[in-house]
Amino acid sequence: MKLTSFEPFWLIKNGIIESYPSLKEDLKTDILIIGGGITGSLMAHQCIADGYHTTLIDKREIAHGSTSATTSMLQYEIDMPLYKLIKTIGEEGAIKSYKACYRSIDTIKEIVDHIQSKCGFKKKNSLYFANSKNEAGWLKKEYEVRKQNGLEVNWLTANDILKDYNIHHTFGGILSTQGASMDAFQFTHDLLKYNHEKGLKIYDKTESKKIKYLDDGMVAEVNDGVFITAKKIIYCNGYEATTLIKENFVKLLNTYAMVGERYEDDQAQLNNTLFWNTASPYIYMRTTDDNRLLIGGEDEKFSNLQKRNNLVEKKAGRLEKYLEKHLPDYNFTMDFSWCGTFGETKDGLPYIGEHKDFKNSYFVLGFGGNGITFSVIGMEMISNALQGKTHELTPYFKFGR
């Protein structure tokens, strides 16, 4: 499955950061991680820290799947609002999920600082604004529920938003102090390089063809007749896991994004905040560390690659019209546009943990708009599982919930 269309901005901006060899001879390892994107890199970081002999493989170049297409907006907000999530899974699970995502942003900052990543990580506010008067009603309710549960939020009126950000045609919104942005493509490469120097084995263009699950481990055949023997396997291959798992547990969607030319005028009012709205599908915006505006959305159900690819230009045009409406004074000139595939679950939560059909295996599938923060939570959850411990979020993130 090809996960991106056209060339995502991050690939062009960064070029080839690091290359790794394909696997050409058999090897043995404690942990085999499948997937060399941001999720796989975070999981590898945890496994190396825990002292496991760890091997990571990817059938593409490193970080050339969904990680190359992400907008890298780090938010604690889950795609399902907190008040709805409480009704769906209960108060305890909903609040724990939101607060775990909240903490994960600080965890990423700690990792960025520790490995001295050049990913341009920056803490930011997050503004979730109402797209219509009707939606402002439930958004105000969401604000109250978050505030009651200790999340640091403020309510901004439409006039506040216009004055502070020069964004027109809003109906109020929630301003959260916990958010961040970065270049996930650069971060993934930095994290893998750091751990490669600590013993992590990395092989790109190495595809898992067939896996034999044993009582005490597994054997994976990769490429042509090369075998990896491991005690445990961790799948960090995102939406491509849908080709392995039989049940229909996630809905695949296309999302479209574009980024403008470097902005010569002052855009300080936008630089310290992430923006997204209550529309369905929602639109999201952020600035980049080289002074560009990035906007994405226009999601729709995944059908086939050709249709998805053909829609990039049309969707970019719609995003430009959205900008003209909400930021009429912004002189935007599109530089790059692209498309990626992502997933949506019934409750907005990821699938992390074991699956009954796969022995000695774990999955870290951080679906949704905040998949990166889910991947950070997955580090702790799988680390616990490998030590025989049960994580407090396991009942809410497990398969078959």
C-alpha cells in the first residue's frame, strides 16, 4: 500500500538524511520491530533503553510512509471530544486517555532534548474553534468538562480570536496551553541514529514476507530467503496492519495538506499556536520552523490510489478557499501539496497491545489525528507488557474492546 501522494514537504525539505542497508543474511534478536516511521523509532528507543537486543526493519526507506506525510501537530486532544468519550467508554478511561496524551507531549520534549534532535520541536498553544453557531454549543460543554477535570484551558470568544489571531468567521473556541509542533521526519531519523549508535540494528528495504509464530518466539522470512529469529515482534506499521488483521477495526481515510512559500511578512500571531476547527472533517493549521503556513484536512474515505492521487489538486484548491475565508488578509502562495492515508477508530483511540491471532506479538497502532502522542503512550504500554505488567490503559486500547 502506498501511503502518500505527490511529494510531502518534509521529504523535499530534508532530503535523504540517513540510509541503512537491506538485510542480506540471517540474524537472531530479542525484539523485531516492523515499521521504520515515528512509531517504530519510539518503540525501538524504549526497547534499547530497556536492554533488549533490538532489530528494526522497513520495506521502504526509513520514515517514507505516513511519517513523511504527517503535519506533526502534537496535541493531547483525541479526535472524540472528552465529553463524548466519557459517554462512550466511561469517565475513568476517558480522563486517563486524555491525561496520558497530555503528558506524552512533555515526554517527546524530554526525548528531543536528550538526543539533541534537530527537529525544531516547539511548545505551542492549541486553539480548537467552533465552525458554526450550533457547534459552539457543544464546544462550550467540552470546555467545561476539560476544565472540571484539571486540563488547563480558556474560552475565547469570536472577538478574542479575531483580535489575537486575525482569524475570521469563528464562533468561539477552546485555548489549551499544552501542544507542540516539530518535524516528525527529522525526529525519526535523529532518534534512530541515536539508538543505532547504541546497538539498534536497522534495515530498510527489508520486507517481511512470511512470519511463523512459535510458542517461544517467531521466525520472519524477509526479502528472498533471509530469516530473522526473534523472541517477540512489535508491529509499528500503522494502517498497513489492516492487511494482517482480519477484523474491521479501523476506517481508512485520505487526508490532504499543503504548505505555502516562506512568508516574508510578520506572522507572529500564528507562530505559537496550533489551529483546528469543529467541522467534519476538520481543518487544521500550523506554521513551520522556516516561516511557512501548513494547512490540512478535506478528509474522505479511502477508495483507491488513483482516485486519491487525482484529487490532490482539487483538495488543495478547497483548502486555499478555506484560508481566504478565515485568513482573508494572509497572502498565501502554495508551494507543496500532498496526500496521506490515515485511520479512524470507533472511539478515536488507538490499538495497542496483544492480538489473539498473533503469538508473541504486540501492536502499536496510533490511529487518528494525534497518532504521535498515542505512539509515545505505546512505548510505556509495551515496555510494561514485555515485563509482564498490565498498563492502566490496556482495557481501553486493546483489540476486541
